[in-house]
Amino acid sequence: MKICVTAEDADLHALVSEDFGHAAFFVIYDTETGSWEAYPNTAPEAGTGTGIVAAERIIELGAQVVLTSYVGPHGERKLRSANIKIVQDEDGAVWSAIQRYLKKHPECKTAATSAKTIPPE
């Protein structure tokens, strides 16, 4: 499973972004491999409709879950139309948000993620 976290920086220690459409980066964590990668969010360059543009990018990246502080109604509608689960009101570090999600959803853990409590390099 791929989990996307909106982030202020391209790092697992970065803070979760307060606004989905204006996040600086999307950090994608793969629960099957335990690997992660950060992708710049180009949606703010679009001007208006940043939530929709950001959602389209998340869909392209193949995430099944988005962890963020807030998603506007247009971005939310776009994500839900692609059957992507949205968890809002997240804060703190990206890795902490991922760990909280995995703790609440143990079915998402695999051998690669079950033993990891510190961020992978």
C-alpha cells in the first residue's frame, strides 16, 4: 500500500503540511517495501484549483491513502472519486503521521513495515 503525506519538506522528519493543495511535497511511503520518496507539489503554480491539481498528482503516484491537515472540497471530491482514503487533522512529523495510521490500521502493515519504528533512510 502507498501512503501519501503532505509535507513542508522532502523528508520523513518534515512537518505535515497544513493545506493539501499548497503542500511543498508529497511524501509517498510504500508499506510493502518500507521505502519512501518525496515529490514536489507543482499545484500551487496552477494558481486556482490547486486541490484538484494536487489530487491528480496523487492519483498518478498511485497512493491509496492521503494523510494531511486539510483537504478542500474540490480536492477531496477528486481523491474520493479515485477511491483514495483521506485522513485529515494530521499534524507533527510525516513519519509520526505514518506510524499513527499504521497503528490504527494494522492490516496495512507488512513484514517490511511491522518492525520499523524509526524512519527508513
